[in-house]
Amino acid sequence: MHRPCSIALFIALSLCAHAEDAPTAGHETHGATNATAAGTAVEPKEDMFISLDPSAPKTVKLIIIASYNAMNYGMNFNGFAKGGAKYVVPQGWNVVVNFTNNSPVPHSAIVVERTSVKKIQMGDPYFKGASTPSPLRGTTGKAGVEFRFTAEEPGEYAIACGFPAHSANGHWIGFDVSATQEKPSLRFGENAPVLAK
Ligand SMILES: [Cu+2]
């Protein structure tokens, strides 16, 4: 209990320290579908975060929102942490990720091997191009950044936060590349996977 608690406390204190840097109220950007500073959020539904690109073959668009709500001290993507959500993408598909961060605390997204989620510091993304810019530093803001990559190799990966120690504290969700599944999907918790449309 002691070690995770002290890490969690540290993160919580960091959040408090950063709160003073938060943008002033009334500056909410358009199109935000979810969280507020208070941490209340629309309950996440799978189809809000995955869709097929109608203009490009074998291309899936993922919406990844860091600090979607207050869960896990804000160290969540789309309201899930510790692998509680999982994307599956067929091998060879193109993946376009739109990343935004609801929190004034920096977060990032980087695709790593599932076995790497406990690392304090992430290295390079597993697939070329598969991270937000400067994942160690992270970004803030709802303006968002986009990155794209090709899911070339089947396996079990994670979309992790590259900000030091965040992933080790649960800021990651699952990302599998499948050699057999024909359509991308997203699963939240114990729900059945939802196919991209
Ligand atoms: Cu993070």
C-alpha cells in the first residue's frame, strides 16, 4: 500500500500545484463533449472514440482524450486507465489519432509494447510516428494534436502516457494489432467490443 499511495499523493499534489496554471473559466473550447474542471463528464461511449475514415481505405480514426474525467487522478484516456479500455486494429491498417488533453497537467500518448507500461520513462514509439510530439514533456490543451501510423505488426501494445511515471501509475489503455480481426474495435470495461463504423 505505501509505495503506490505515496506516488498517488505526489501526483495529487502535482495536480494541485498545477491547478493555479489552469486557464480561466469561460474559456472552454467548442466541440468539447465531456469534462469540466470539476471532473464531471458525459459517460464515455465507445462510438465517440472510434470511427472509420470514409475517405480512405483501411483507415481508422481514434479520439484519445487525456484526463477525460477525474478517474485515476485524471491519469486516464477517455475515462479509462490501467488497460481498462482496449482498441483492436487489424494488421496493416492506418491509424489516425486525435489527441486532446482536458487537464492543465501535461499528458501525452505513445504506442508502446504492453510489457513496457510499468516503465518510468518511455523510449521511442513502437511504430514510426505513433506518438504525440515530445511525449516525455507532454502537451496541454483542448486544441489537440494529430498523429498517424500504420499498424504493421500484430501484437499486444498500449497507448500510454509518456509523461514520466504516469503510465506506471496506470495512465495507459490497451491497443492490440490483430492478424485475424477484420474491423477495428473498441472495448470499454466488461462491455462487448464495439466495431468502428
Ligand atoms: Cu499522463
